[in-house]
Amino acid sequence: MIRKDIKLYTVVKLLENLPKDGFRKGLIGTVIYTHIPARIFEVEIATEEGSILEIVTLEAFQIEPLSKDELKTLKKITLFTTDEQ
């Protein structure tokens, strides 16, 4: 499956658990590399504070881009957290 909607720096969420890595469905990450054709992606998983936990290689069926509403909510949470510190 080729994903034209996922590009470099796209914010994505996991669609399945990754028990080997200890990551759960719904975890958010950022695409930092796209293999051609766009079927495999390197995704950076980070903490809310911005520390990198791990970079994982994922297939297109394992991730999807966040919706506009999800991105808005994420930005509000991030801005709120930043203002608090």
C-alpha cells in the first residue's frame, strides 16, 4: 500500500500495538524519513517534553496521519504545557 498522504514531517499515530518496542496503538510520532515508494517510514517517537524515545521503522498499514481536529487538539495541549513550564 502506497501512502501519498504521509510525507516527511507528517504527524502520525500508530494503528496497532508494537509489543516488541512497548508502544501502544494511538501513540503519536513524526515521520522523519520516507522510503520510496511510500510504503515504509522511519517514525520518531518522542515524549511530551520532546525527548526522543526511539526511531522505529513502520509500514504504511501501521500508521495514519492525524486528522486536522487531532492536530488542533495536540497543538493546544502542547502550547498549554509549554506555557506552564
